[in-house]
Amino acid sequence: MADSEPRMRALELWNEAMRFHMNHDLERAVELYTKSIEVFPTAEAYTFRGWAFEGMGRIDDAIAECRRAIEVDPAFGNPYNDIGAYLIAKGELDEAVPWLEKAKTAPRYDPRHYPFMNLGRIYAAKGMVKRAIDEFEGALALTPGDPTCVSALAQLRALLN
């Protein structure tokens, strides 16, 4: 079997897993992500299996999956942001910051504005209003007009008056 054949089969399984994931059948999605990884491990399959675990309330497992994704492809930005988001959910704000900073500079990452938004939320929660504003402005530079960023900026700027 040529190298491209397992890679293509893994992608097919990943796409099938995504369909179940988007339909909220997380158990089936995890099964298919796992099969995809068994055929050909990718950062995407590990990251999205982690996202499914998070949806099942298994945050520590989700973080472990993202760490595996980073081992497979350190250039893939999604798992860095996801670890940061999962740590925020656990209330571990300071621990989330370095992961989100790595996501901001990852060579292969879309949607790039998410780590800026997550950092903005952290700094807002910590009362670091100016720093939060800077992060949301950074997100808006990447996605002009994003309603979440526009709203957050308006609320933060109102705190400065």
C-alpha cells in the first residue's frame, strides 16, 4: 500500500467522524477518529477526538489528545488554542496563556483569531482591561467586524470611561 493510500483512508474516516461529531453523536465520532488515527495518525484526528472528549465532559482526556496532536505536527495551531480553551474551562487562566500565545504564531492555523479572543477573555477576567482590549483588537484585525469582538471591545472600553 502506498503512503498516500493510508493517508487518504484516514482522511475519509476523519470526514465521516466529523459528520457524526456535527450531529452530536460523540461516541460514534470518537470511534471513527480512533480508526482514522489507527490507519494514519494526524494532528487533526487527535485534535478533533479531543474536541469530542471535551463535549463529553472529559477535559483532561481532551488536553491529552491535543498534546498528542502537537507531537504529530507542532506547526498545527488548533491544539494549542484548544488546550488554552480547556484550561480556561478548568479555571486555570495563567496556565492557558502560554498555549494561546503559541497558537497565535503557529504556522498552520485557522481560525487564527480564536487565541486572541481567548486571551482577551482571560485578561478581562483578571481585570487587565487594556491588555484585553489589545487582544480583541488583534482578533478584529484578523476578522474585521466579528460581532463577539466588537461587543467585547465596547464593554471593555466602557470600563475605561
